[in-house]
Amino acid sequence: MTKKLNHVALLGLGQSQLDYHLSLTHSVEYDEVWAVNSMCAVVDADRVFMMDPASRFFETKHAGAQTEVMRKTLPKLTCPVYSCEYDKRVPSIELYPLEKIVQELGCGYFNNTISYAIAYALWMKVKKLSLFGADFSYTTNVYFGELGRACCEFWLSRCITAGMEVSIAPRSSLLDTNIPENQKLYGYHRLENPPVVYLDEDGDLKLTKYSEVEMDEPVKGYSGRQDNIRLVKGSGLQAVEPASY
């Protein structure tokens, strides 16, 4: 019988992985932790997603700085390591259930390893998925973006539509999480007093004017949206804070 997973942390290699470690210091708990590639050398993972063949790490230098640590770590892992083919040098390697996932989810759009992991979470009917280290574009260089953001956001949309709660590390660009709240709605962001989207206590999306909210300093490390919006007292609206997507 498949174990029910209420809350899974998925860790990529981007800088927002730091928010995962901070979340632990803020008492956030996860049913399972899933690592992408060499994150398996950093955390005690319950599952590892390594969709390149293991030979890429053992026989080439194509994985760059990940090469040596993966060569040392992969043979020692006892948790499932999902990949595209078997390799005797990785005793716990398993084939990713690609055929089942494509057939049951009705889509074969995968252009990076994190997207496979997100689809796996959807297939497993995970209740809440918190992503860390999934950083594909950077505010410091608007001309640079790693391949895969669109694919991951596509699968996250599928997850949200299916009723899964999705939480993004506060410093990640995924789903524009690190964009200032008054700049998230294109077009409206050019107005002097733009509308802001927030969640009420019932979990329903609402709109209010930016002038009617105060922005608290984010408590870094707590999984989910870190904007901490609260409505200004006296506005006639109920004070709330946003949760995850």
C-alpha cells in the first residue's frame, strides 16, 4: 500500500536551498525529503532524483563540480535513486516510472530533473510540496535563465489544479515568489497604488490596494510565501497573512 505523504520537501541545487535548512530551525517538519542530484550528499534524503544516467557522473566530467561528490555518494545510498537506466555502481538505483506517469497524468513534458520530481509528487498524490533550490532565473542578471523553469511551473500548475498545496522558498524566482508584492501583477505594477493578491483566513484569494497593506519583514526559513502581508488597521478589512499557493 502506498504511503500517504502529507508534506514533502523537494531540494534542488539553487541558493534558495538555504531556506530548507532555515525551515528546520523554525520547527517545520516533512514526511519525506527528496533530493535532486548532488543534494543527496548534503541532506538525509528519502528519495533521490537523478534523471541523467549514472555513467554521466562516473565516466565523464560533464556534471562539473557535482562529479566527485556524486562518485563518492551514489554507491553508499540506500534510499531509492530514480534514473533513466540501471547502473551496478548505484545499488539503490530504480527506474523512474515514466510510462505509468505519462499514461496516468496524460503528459510527457520533461526537460529537467526537477520537473520529473514534481510530476512524481503529483502522481503520488502528495498533499503539500515545498520546493527549495529550484532557482531558474536571477534578479542580478535578467538576461540569464536556466532551462526548465517553464516546465517546472507547468507541472506546479497541474499540482495546484489537482488540489495540492505548493510552497516555494522565499528567495526563489519560481512562480515569481521573490518579486515584491506590489510588482507581481503586470500592468497594474505601473500604477501608483496597485492591487495586491492575498489569501484570507478561509484560503480564498482576495484583492486589496497596496496602500491598505503593511509588509512585515519575512521570517526566512519558514516554508511558503514569505511576504507576510497584513491589512492596515482601520481599513475595514480583516487582517490576514498569505499562505502557500
